[in-house]
Amino acid sequence: MLRGKSRLNVEWLGYSPGLLLEKELLAPARAPRNPRGNENTLASTLKTLLFFTALMITVPIGLYFTTKSYVFEGALGMSNRDSYFYAAIVAVVAVHVVLALFVYVAWNEGSRQWREGKQD
């Protein structure tokens, strides 16, 4: 049995030895996790990965050729050699933007799943 100051601190927090025993006996059993939830999460993750893979391939290549022919050679009148250089810079920046978007989406998706898992 707790005496003195220790007992006061325990009871002040809302716990007493009798309540601890009652809470352990009356604690509800955890519900089993839904196996479909993992499949939906896996499908969502795969869709996100495939989407950003397609973006990683198409956006930099598309921007490279578009900016080379229409912007740098067409509108700005640069030489063929200079337009290669500047179009490559645009493509590299596009790769970094797509990667940053992927990290942002993956981070938010992971934190959302973590929060949903914590509520169970």
C-alpha cells in the first residue's frame, strides 16, 4: 500500500491501486486490423510511384525538346550549340522539381497513414 506523499501523487494523477486493477480487467480487446486496408495502401503507393515515374520520364524530355526548338532557337534566336546547353539546364531543373514533388507527396502520405494508424 502506498503511504504519504507517494500515495497523494498517484491519486492526484487519477490512479489508485484499485482503479489500476479494474482498468486492466475491463480493457477492451483490440480489434484485428483490416487486411484490405493494407491492400488499398499498397495500391495507392504503387499508383503514386508509377505516376511520378511517368512524370520523371516525360517532363524533362518534353521540356528539353520544347524549350530547345521553340524557346531558345525559335523565340530567342540562339545557335544550335547554345540551345542544347540551356535546354539541358531546363531539363535538370525539371528533374529536381519532379523529385521534390515526389518527396513532398510521399512525406504527406506517410504522415497521413501514420496518423490513421495511431487512431486505431
